[in-house]
Amino acid sequence: MGMTSPTDEWGTPRWFFDELNEEFQFTIDACANRYNYLLPRYWTKEQDCKKQDWTGEVVFINPPYSQPNLEEIVPYCAAGQAWTVVAILPVNTSTRWFHKYIWDSNKEEPCPGVAVRFLKRRLAFVDPVSQRSAPRHDTMVVIWQKQW
């Protein structure tokens, strides 16, 4: 089988990113490293995207899926500083972050300014160590856009 990565900083498949980038024209890759960045401008774990100014940005983010990463990053994505935030997230509808920042359970629809795209198949992320890919989670694309 080979060694798997000791990190959860898995890369986004290039073809999938390219389709989203064509639609949204991203200005920053918010959770990248020197091996998996997809844009010339990117923030690393050490730079901590939550400490950066997202004002006016069109943000692409494939955050680490471990906890507390998602519990910390999803609220920041929803905060509204960026013009648009497009996040690749695991489908996990039993979490507080899903129901507070993505899905309005009272109305049974996405929260205001949010669009959710559930993928028909699992996305195979790229392991930064082995460069192998494997579909590990059901995946959704969540889009937050500024509301006027």
C-alpha cells in the first residue's frame, strides 16, 4: 500500500480546482502549503488564514478536515469579509458548524448567502507524501457570497 501522509493537508485534484477557478476566478488559496498550492497567492498553516485579511478576496479553501480545524475555519469562511469563499468540505450534516453556518434547519434550506453543491461521487484528494489519491470522504462545495 505504501506510506500515507501524517498530515491532513491533502491536495485538491487539479482538474476539480480548474473547473471551480474558471467559474469563480480565485484570488487566494487560503489553506495551502508549498507542495499543494493552486494559485500564485496562498496562505500556509504557519500564516494561519484566520489571521489574514480576506476583505475583497475570492477565496478558495480546502481546509484540513481534522477537528478543531473545521470548527475554527468554517465560521471564518462564513464571516463575510471575502467577496466570495468557495470551500471543499466533508459532508457532515450532524455537526454544529454545518447547521450554524451552512444549513438553516428551521427552513430546510441553505443559510442566506450560501449555496451547497453535493458531489455525486467522492473526490480523490492527493496525499502530499505518496502523491497517491483516494476518495476518503463524501464531499460538498460550499459557497458563501457577500450579501448586500
